[in-house]
Amino acid sequence: MGEAVIHTPLGTVHIEGGPAGVRSIRIGDRRDVPETVPPSLEPVCRQLREYFDGERKRFELPMDPAGTDFQKTVWKALGDIPYGKTISYMDLAKKLGDPKAIRAVAAANGKNPLWVVVPCHRVVGSDGSMTGYAGGIHRKKWLLNHESQNPQQSLF
């Protein structure tokens, strides 16, 4: 798949893909890096742009992040958190069947290599407080605010 770089309101997004899917999505501050989008990563870049434009609530991409089985279990659970909603680390640990695994869940959350697409930004402290985000708290706040301004439409 290769590598791509696109510019977004949050910074420069660096995307790495392998034969089985997207391996990494990171956001950096350097704006002087030129955009490059190989054809193999165009669907990823298009979906990210749609998300930042408020037109996409869920990603439909082949993903192939490197991680332990436990990390991948946590990352899969992160994908189940609805757009515009948050969950606490404690509630996520309970959902995974081990309420005592809060620290392990938080550590796996912090190792998520697919920023935005696997929504680790939707996990907050038990009191609703902003907690760590590998991309910086300012980006986490932006993402949560962005999602709250673009609520999902209800069918009922």
C-alpha cells in the first residue's frame, strides 16, 4: 500500500499501509511536508477527508495494525464506541470482561497506531475528564468537539 501524507485541521496526517491493510495513522505538526497520496491509499485519504469535513461517522477500511492479541481486542472494542459518544477506561475494561484491567486497557489504548480511525480519543476518565492522548490533549478535545457538532441522525 505504501505511505501517504495529507493535511487536515489537526495537522499533517501520515498514513502507512501494508499488503493486508492500513498499519498506521499518525498526526504531526509539520505543515511543510507535501501531500502525497498513492492510488493504493486514496480510499483511506478520502475517508479521512470526509471525516474531517463532517461527512463520515465510521470508517470502512482494511486495517492491519501491529499489536498483541490483547491490544487488538481493545482496539476492536474502541471501534464499537459510537461517533459522538465517550466511554471511561473503567467501563471499557468492564465491557471487555475484566473491570480490574483498567491500566492494561489504558496502556493498549495508548498504543493504538490508527489514530482517528480506531477512536481511542473517545475514551475519557471515569469523571469525564480529558486524559492522555498520544496526539496531544488539544487534538483529543478537537476530535470530541468535532464529533459533538456533527451528531448522527436518528432513524426514529
